[in-house]
Amino acid sequence: MPQLNPAPWFAILVFSWTILLTMLPPKVLAHTLPNDPTPQSTEKPKTEPWNWPWH
């Protein structure tokens, strides 16, 4: 049974994770968003109070 001898399976696990961690992050980080958000102004819009009769 393969569980009894961990040597080849551990090596496969380590090599596969090494390959995944060296190849995938650059590919994922290379993606750009099609619509980059534009920064909005920091000044707040001027609001006026409502003069409603509350009766």
C-alpha cells in the first residue's frame, strides 16, 4: 500500500508544491483589471438642510 512508504509521495508533494508556488503567483499577479477605478476628489459635496414642516 502506498501509505506505508511515504518517501516517494512526500517527494511528489514537495515538488508539485514547489512548481505551483513558483509558477502560479507571477501569472496571477500579471492580470490587470479592465476598468481601473479612478480616484475621486476628497472634498465633500455641499448639502443643504431640508426645510420641511413636521406637523
